[in-house]
Amino acid sequence: MIKKFMSKALLSIFMDKKARTTLDKARAEKKQPYASLEMKRAEALPETKPSGALSQSEPDPLSEMDYDKITALIRDSLDAAEHEIINNKKKALDKKSKSTANPSRQDLINKALAIHKSQSHIFDDLPKDQRQKLKLIAFQAFGEQLKNS
């Protein structure tokens, strides 16, 4: 009790009233952390109905349906969702196929890659100084084209 009195007296000297109330609230939260969290949530969030909730005056449409109608409704919903997914995949594939190269161009690219792969061993077999000379000649020949593009 004396400790509490001394603490309040010293705090009143060094802290203003607003800071003391904030400190008191923080101390109270330490003692009851869960209660204060629930109070903060209640203060922060206004009371609203969940978006899917029905008001008291509106009857639940599922309560009027029997089991067969409900299962048919669920199947129809699942079929519609599956149909939508398939259509979205088809649209994505159509966009992808339009953006790819035409077949003749793709064949040329594949042939060029095959030739490069088969001929690259020639360059690798050269001594180091000859490889450097060839690279220098290539950069001199194609360097201006690379700078312009």
C-alpha cells in the first residue's frame, strides 16, 4: 500500500495525467491480457452482421429444401465451378499459343541450336590464345551491331 502511494506520488511529479492513465491501463492489461484484448476488439469493431448472415425476418432457404434438392444444388454449383475453371485454362492456353513462334520459325531455331551443339567442340578444342583471338575478331565484327541494337 505504501509502495502504491509512493509510486503514484513520484509518477505525478514526473508524468502528466494522460501518461499516468496510459501506464495504468498497460499495467491492468498485464494482469488480465485476454480480457483487455476482447475489450479492444469490441471497441475497434462496430457490431455488424456477417455478410452471409440472414436477418431474423428472412427464412433460411435451405430449411425449405429436402436432401435431394440440396445435393442437386451442390452438384450444379460444383459443375459450374468446374466449367469455369476449364474455360479459364482454355483461355490461358490460347493466349500462350498465340504468343509462341510459328512452327517454321521454331524448326529453324531448333536446327540452329543442334548445329551449334554439334560444332561447339571445335571451338573448345582450340588452344586458349587462339580462342581469345577468335573472340576478339568476333567482337570487332559484331560489336558495332551490338551497340546499335
